[in-house]
Amino acid sequence: MSPNTTTPPFTQHLTPGQGIWICLAPGSTLRTTRGDVTVHWPPQACGQGLQTPPPTWLEAGQHLPWSGQAQAVWLRLQNPRQHPAEIQLTEAAPAPGLWQQIWRGLRTTLQSPRKAAKGSGHGGALHAAR
């Protein structure tokens, strides 16, 4: 699976004044498809204090990419208008982690032990010992 593969978008409707929390994972994109939405960011550590960034305003058709970030972030979305709003959240497919790569290698080895033995150079030694 390539790193550019994405999952199908998740659509959420927001009634006037409604707010929701979403988790924006690395590689995700938040798009406003209808209405206006304010994005409230979590506090950030600045030395010995916390700073809360000002909200970001997204109008219909605008998007907020979350690329290049190392970790996910929780955002509070708010529909400040008297009209309905709609957002779409598109997440990038996760890259296989270390355990998935190890498991894939083990599964391949276990499914074809003869090929693995021949490729390892120990096939002749096992045959000679028998």
C-alpha cells in the first residue's frame, strides 16, 4: 500500500451553533464542504506556560491539511453561523509499523519454508546431516 493512499472521507454535518471534537491524524485533511467552521486548537507549551492559538476560520471549499506533523491532534470544531455546515475528514492510510513488517516477513517464511531454507544457504548442510 503506497503512503499516498487514503481512506474514504468521513462527512459530518454541523447544525447552527453545534461544536464537535475530532482527532486529526498526520497526513489527514479537514475540508469544509458547506458553511463556515471555526477550528479551535489545543493549548501549546511555551516554556513554563500554555498558550492557546487563536481559532482558524474555514469557509466552504477551504481545507486544513495536517501533513508533516509527527503526531495526531485533537481539534474542536464549531459552527458559528445560523446556517448548517458540513465537513469532510480524509485520513491517509497508516503506514505499516515495525510489528506488521516483522509479521509479514515471518508469515512469508512460514508459508514457504523450503524456499527460505534454499535461500539461506543451509539447505545443503541439512541434507548432508540426514
